[in-house]
Amino acid sequence: MTHDDSPAYGLWFLVVMNSLVFIIFAFSFSKPQSPRDWRSFGAFSAFIVALFTEMYGFPLTIYLLSGWLQSRYPGLDAMSHDAGHLWSTLFGLHGNPHFGVLHIASNVLIFGGFILLSAAWNVLYQAQRKHSLATTGAYAYVRHPQYVGFIVILLGFLLQWPTLLTLLMFPFLVWMYVRLARQEEAQTRQEFGTTYDAYVSATPGWIPRIAKHTPTDPPMTGTS
């Protein structure tokens, strides 16, 4: 709700630079190889581009909601950058939104998601080299830590800067990750049978358990 004279939008250089930074980060942490990996990475990249296009380029969500926002919040400068932090506006939070609890929580989720992506990829890479199941590190707590990492990052961005397009994209992306995970599990189960079933029975798919499991069966190829 500030009235800074500097332009809040039309900053296409920032759109490109921020999009590239996060897409390159995701690429370096997830290392897509198979067509399935590239579909997952491509969908994530589309979300990032859509997000930063509205954050620094053209604020489509703010434009569409501007009439409602002005009537509900008469003193609001709808085209200021701070107003783009819609959760802060809707919840009536005051002060610089960049230092608010929502923005801090968003940064924690984004940072944590990238850490999970990196840690999971290292374990998966070593397991694939040995043709064994990734059961250590993050894979000891959840079967699909890379997909969980992507979802956590997307949630972090939605908490920081929600837009109509990214809010619509989010459930589709979650559905896509779940579908890809099921395809991977079906492929792994077909190859390893009951050995993989033992890992599945000991390790949750999406919500990590606090205590990691102790594998008792021979290892096999991991999934994302």
C-alpha cells in the first residue's frame, strides 16, 4: 500500500532474469533426463514464467481485480508492487510485505524445497548408478521427495505472490506430479515386484514421516 514513484511493472528484464534464475536452479537440482522428467520440469518452468510475468511484467490479476480491490480498500494503490502481495492486502496486514510473516514463510518454503530437490537428486543419482533403490536421505522419509520439493516451492511462491493463473495451474501441476509418480511406481513394481512393495509399505508417498524406515529388503531402482 505504498505510493512509490518508481515503476512497479513493465520490468521485463526482471521477468527474464528471475525466471532464468529459478529455472536454472531447478534444472541444476533436479537434472531431468527422461521424457517424464522433462514434462515435470517443463510444467514447473511454465509456472515460474507465469508468476514472474505478473510480478514484474503485466499484473493481469491486479488488473482484473482492480475494481473490486478499489471498492473494498479505498486507500489502496492497486498498481503498486506491494499491492501485488494479495494475501497481505486481503488479510489486512500492515507494513512492508517483504518483511511480513507470509513473505518469510514463503522464502522458507522455497529455500527448503530447493534443498530437498538437491538432496533427493544426489541420493537418486547414486542409486541409479548402482541400479539400486534410493532408500537413504530424503528417500528414507518419503517415496517422491523431488516431486514433493517441486510442490513445496510452488506453494512458497503462491504464498508470496498469488495470481489467478498460477492458482489455476497449481492443482493441475499437483495432479500431474501424482500421475507421474504413479507411472514411475507402476514401472518399478513391474520390474521388482514384491521387493518394491516392501519399500512402499514402509515409506509414505507424499507426507514424510518423522522417523525414517529401516529397509529390510534388497535395494532396487528409485523414483523421483
